[in-house]
Amino acid sequence: MSEIALGSGAPIIALIGFDSNLTAAFAEYNFGNRQTVHFENALKMVSAWVAEKLPIVAIISNSEIMGTAGLTLVETLKKRELPSVPFFLVVNHLNANLRKLALEGGVTDVFRLPLRSAARIEKRVDFLIDNWEGLKNNIETTASIRKIELSKRIFDLIFAGGALLVLSPLFLIVYILIRLESKGPAFYYSLRVGTGYRVFKFYKFRSMYVNADQRIKDLKHLNQYDIDAGDGTKKPIVDHGLCEQCIGYGKCQYPIFADNVQLCEKEFQYTKKASAGSAFFKIKNDPRITKVGAFIRNTSIDELPQLWNVIIGDMSIVGNRPLPLYEAEKLTTDKYILRFAAPAGITGLWQVEKRGKGDMSEDERLMLDNVYAQTYSLKNDLKLILKTIPALFQKENV
């Protein structure tokens, strides 16, 4: 970031996560009296904006739509109550559904790489900045999602609240055991995608060692969904100048500002061949799991903190499982987008239907998610719960 540029007092167009080539290209663009200032990541941009009261008039972020510097950053800016400015994304992957998702989520416009027309980008950015005050209230920022029944919400609050009260002694015991076995916090949260592609914090008991994410690149050949699909070979990983932790993902992991701490969420691994892989990642007998972690997973105790997600309205007791960012971005086609119209839930139709019947394919799981989205109601939820009570806190690897 240039201190000389910041001292000029000129309006700033903040560039986030750009590589040197993209930064140099935008430096040549003509945005009138506005200066472009590059920030390494969203956290640094937000911190500088707040601390130095920067005159930022637009943000251009190099991130996939579901990435941590995409829709997640839009939500963070809203929660921080920072000034509303045009927000642009520069992405590798784009289709009609992704564009619609981005615009409904608060992104002003999306540009796809490689950028071909400097004049078009200059004109579009300048127009939106110049006319932002009159345009911002007319931009659609909420997806059209079927409203959840009041009775279903009341049931969720009563059930989750009662369960938290009854299970509080168990929470304390598990907390102590986790802290005694391995270093690190007993609870953690990751960013998940739920109803209407809304990103939220997903709480669980920690069941893995703290450096578990660093080992994914060494275990991708064990991904059960790829093996089931007939692709059991390990694909070569190409080092594009990334650090040790990021090589396995093929893209830099951008930190984001959340609750006054730096959060590092796994960025979706996007390459030209990403679409050929499975949208889900699952390993049998995963060596990253601790001994206590194996027990709480087998008994589904690790899922219990999600009751808090139900209390605050992120999830429902019954619904479609919320997905990590890198999985959700692969499910934006017309075939799968329906699953995100349903509430995100702790348990759902596919857990109940497939319990005790062996492993399920990815297509089966997504088909059942779509069926639930079309038929969910409190009455049907109660039928699912009564049909198999043990599935209520079903573990991930059903």
C-alpha cells in the first residue's frame, strides 16, 4: 500500500487480493481524479479504512463469488456499518446463476478474467461511483426465498433451547476432554453457506488437530466421493508460487475481519480442472482426527454447538446441511440451486432416508436435498424426527 498515495487525499478505489500483474493493469486505468490503492487482503483494507478513515469510494476484489473476499466480505462490511460503496468482483468462474447470486448478495458488478475491455470497466466503475447515491437503494440485495413458517421457527427455538439447557453438563465435560488431549480451542467455527446462499458462522466442537487443514493436500487421493466416482488416483499438484499451506488449494487463502480477530477460512480451490472433481470431500478413518474427536464424531456430540446456530436463526433443527464455501460454489447450476431455497439444518431428509443403508453417492444426496426444499414444513419435519430419532444429530459421514 502506498503511503504517498494515501496522503494525497484523492478518493480511493480499493483493490483487494490482486497479483502484481492485475495491480499493474488497473494502475493504467483512467478513473479520473480517483487513485487505486492495493490491499493484500480484506482484513488489512477494513482495518485501514476504520483506523485511518480512508476516502474509499469503491472496492474491486479479486475473489470467487463464494470466496472470503466475495460475498463474505460484503456481509462483513455491512456488519461493520462501513459506508456503502460500489463493490466489484474480478472472478475466474462465472455463469448466469452465479451472477444472479452475486447481485442479490450485494455485489454491484462482476468482471470475468481475462479482462478484455479497459474502456468498458472504466466507464462502468466511474458511472456507478458518480451515481451511487441515487442507485444504491434500488439495487436488489435479498434473494427470493420461501419464508419459513412461524410454527417451524417456534419449534426450533423451544427444541434447541431445551436441549442446550439439558446438555450443558455434557458440554462442560467435552470441553475439558478436548483441551486436555490437544492444544487449541475446544470450539471452532468455519464459514458455511445456508439458505439463499447466505454465509454464516457454523459452530462445532473441535475434533481434529489444529493443523488439520494443512494436511488436505496430502490426503486428496483418499477422497471417498472421487473414489466412488471411479477416480481413485491422486492428481498432481502444481506449485504456482504459493506458501506451504495454500499449495493444496491452488489459490491464496485471504483472511477476513471477524469479531476483531483474524479468521483464515479455506478458499475454494478453483483451477481450470476444478469442475471435474467432486463437490464434497470425505475420508474414511481420517488420520487428522483426535481420539476424543473420533468419539464425539461417532456419537455426533461434535454437532451439538450447532444448537446455538438454531437459536440465532442461522439454521433449523431439520433442513439441508450447510456447505463449506468451496463446495457451495460448485452447486450453482439449475440442477442443484434448489437445495439452497430450503432452511439449513442440523439433520435432514438424506440423513434419515440413508441411515443404516450404507454410503450414498453425491447425486443421491443432492437429489434428496432438492426433494426436501420442495416439501419442507413443520409437519414433515416432525415425521422425519419421529421416523428416526438417532438421526437428529447425525454425524457428517453418513
